[in-house]
Amino acid sequence: MRGVVRRDLSDESGFSIVETSVALGIIFFVLLGLLASLNTGVRGLLTGRQRSGGVAVAKEVVEEARAAAYADLGHDLSGDATLATDSAVTGTAPNYSYQPEGVAGPEALVGAANPTYAAHEWQDSRDGTTFTVRVYVTLIEPAAGDDHKRLTVAVSWDGEQYDADVISNEVRVSTFVSQYGVASGAEVSGIVDVDTGAVTISGTLSGISLTSARMLFPLVHADVAGDLVNETHGYAQSSQSELVLTSGAPSGCTAVDETATCEGVTAETVADNDAGTAAPLQDEDGPVSDLGGTVSAGTPLSLSLGSTGTVSSQSSAQSCVLCVPSVGDGDGLLYAVDSADGAASMAANFQAGSLRGPLVDVDSAGSSTATIDSDVVGAGQHVSSTGRLVVPALDLVGITGGPVGFTSAISVGGVDVSATASAGLSVSSPGVSGSAVSLQVYDTGALGVPTYRSISVTPGVSLSDEASVSFNVGGGLVPLNTVSLDTTVEAAQASTDSSVSGGTTTSAEANLTNWLVISVHLVIVEAGTTVADLTVELDYGRIVAQAGYEL
């Protein structure tokens, strides 16, 4: 048995001086790191509090302008000594000018007999921070329409606690005031989504283990929000394709395991008028070209996108036609436009047994466009949101060598449809518009003979229809095939909604969701064996336009 080692309780030995010094050093450096983190956190809290305070001060100035008489909204051009010492102001009394941010040239400062701002610069202290406020009221004389004034408010503060090159210590906002005494800088908002939908292929096909295949049409999105700080955002995506197998390795622009994709290209922009963020006043991305591509599982199935599709996005917190980039209509208000052109051609080709043909055939490019524009009209401001979808004529499910006169299960005419929603003073009601879509569907005729019949779909008007037909292909030296086609057409009702108060539309929406869905069920039986059992669904997606307005 091993002996037990006992410690002498009278032994007073402990840590050495070296051990103690090392331990204290470690504790010191740990505490030093914690102190640095605490300091960074305190700076962040202080920065956020100061920016919130600056925004609050700017908002109070704007509210004061909204309450003032239009004739009084201006400066004491002869008696305000602070104008002469402001480096942002040029000229001499009483002919001063100011260069607003994002505007091509300087604008004349406006004088008033009873000025709202006897001094254009002053200080406001709150919560331990001293804010310097500078106000500039300039005159705008458009070529068409009424004269109005631009109010620019710049609020700055001491930013020594952080790097001013990284985080701005200034809030700068601007708004318009009409001669009717209504501030055109109301709180406005707008959203547009144009998702042009997709073709989805599912089921079984001899020669491959198909999970799903999709071809997505272009999509665009735009949104704006304007109050003291104007913000705009846009996004555009070109056509895409995807092929997923249960087993096997498809090819494509990008192929990983059982999935092949051609992801297309995107464009995205963000803009605002807050000097404290990285986003510019105007932002532009594109046009970006899409080279197209093919995803394939060999002879049984391939999906091809032609080249030349392009996407572009433009956002502006203050639209300016003379700025670089030039965005919008130049009125200095919110503006966003996003567009995506589809592939020059789209085709999904299949082969099942001895039969082949196009499941999808599109010979020209479509487009999606989202536009949001805020304007000053008459006595106030409004915002208008519009989404537009253009899709060329196309064919679904063709069979090479089919009956005389047969081209496809259904031919769909060109589509051009829009949804518009506006909010503000004296605006039109939300709505959808577009010409009727002509369909030619292959169906069993009155005498049992397959033939084409016409269907007309009005965008936004509900409709339901179906067709069923079967025919033989081949025989003799070619295996006999029985082809069955079941086609359904579903069109959904558009929805519109708006809220009006005192002649002002405060919210509006026009919505076309899954407004036209066409499905073709294809079954091919060759020599008693089912070689294809596929469903091809074409969904034209959705168009949604929203607008909001609040004083």
C-alpha cells in the first residue's frame, strides 16, 4: 500500500512574489480590456443620444416652419450678422445665397419683413449637449407651377468623443413649403413589388430523377419613406433558373451536388439625406447585364436563358437631374426607379421516349419596373407608386410531330399590366390597368376533335377555365405514344383599398397577387409505359403598389 502524504498544518509557505506578480498582471490586463469595452459602450450610448437629440431639434424647427405664415418664413437679410460669418452662405447683405446639398446651383436666401428666423444661427442645450442650429430658407422658382420655398435645417454638436470621419456629428434635413401655407415635407411612404412569377416543372420524366425545375422571371422592388429624414431603397433581379434532381449531377452556371442554377444578376441602391450615414443623396447601380446560361440534366430536360437581360436601380432622397448620378425629375423630393429586363429568350426542352418538345418557349424579353415619385402639386405634396409588368407572348407544352395544327397546349398573348397607388392631396383612387390577355387553349371540340378555342383574361377580373384533350403520336416505324393534356386557367380578382380624410388620401394600395396562373398536366404513354407525367405551372406573380401620406 502506498503511504499517505500529509501536509504539515504549521507550514505557512504560500505563493512566491513572482507568482503573485504574474497573477496580478493577468488581472490588470483583463480589467484593462473590460475598461476599454466599457468606454466604447459609453461612447456609443452618448453618440446615439446626441444624434437623437439633434433629430429632435431639427424636427422642432420644421414644425415651427409649418406653423408660420408663408410670408414670414424667411430671414432678416439686412440685420442678421450671423449670415455674413457663415461659410456656407455667399454674397453680401441683403443678397445672400446658399448651396443646398444635392442641388445643381446656389439658391437665393429669402427675406421677410417679420422673419421667422431673425437669426439664422443659434444654440440649443439639452441633456448636457450643446447643439448649434443653422437654418436656410431659399426661394425656388420652377419653370412650371407655383413658387415655393426650401427649408434646410443643419444641427451639429461637439463630437470629440468619437471619430467624426466615421460618424458624423451633424443632422441635415430639408423640406419644401408651398405658398398655401402647407409644408410639402409631410411624412410620405411608398412600396412597390413587381414579381413577374415563374414557370415550375414537377413530376416524373424517364431518364432522370426529377425533384423540381424552375425558371423565374425578373423582379423589382422599391420603397421610400420621407419625413425629416428621407430614405429610398431599390432592388432588381434578372431571370433565374434552377434544376434539382433526387439523384445525379446536373450541369449549369453553378452546380453543387444534385442542384444546378443560373442565378442571374442584381442591382441594389440605398439613399438618404442624413449626413450621419454612409448612404448618399443619390445612388445608382447598373445597368448590369446578364449573360444567361443553361441548366441541364442531359437530353431529358434542359432550361435555357438567353443573354442580354439587364437590371438597374436608382434611388434618390432628393431627386436631381443635374447631379451625378442624375436621378428623378429634379424637384428635390423622394424618387426611386428600378427595372429588370428579362432574358432575350427562355426555353425548357424535354425528351421522353421518342417524343420531345418545348415545355416553355419565350422568344423575346419582358420587363418589370417599379417607380415611386413624390411631387409638390398645387397646395401640397403627394406620393405615387407604380408597378408595371410586361411579359411577351409564350407557349406552354409543345410536342414535336403532334397533330396537324398543334403547336402547344396553350398559347398566351403578351401581357402589359400596371398597378398604381397614390396618397396625398386630391389624388386618384388606386387601381390596376392593362389590356386583355388572349389565350389559345388546345381542347376537345364539340365533335370530339381536338381544336383550339379562345379565352380572354382581363387583368384583375376573376376567371376559371379548364380544357382536356388526348391524341396519339407515332405508330408504324415509330412507337405509338398517347399524349394527354389537362389545362387549367385561374385568374384572381384585383384588390384595392384607400383611406381618405378631409380630401386627403392617407393610404392607398393596389394589389394583383397570383392574378393569372396556368397549369398544364402532361402525360405521355409510350408502348404501354408512362415515360412522362409532368405538371408545368406558369404563375404571373404579383404586382403590389402602396402609398402613404400624413401631415
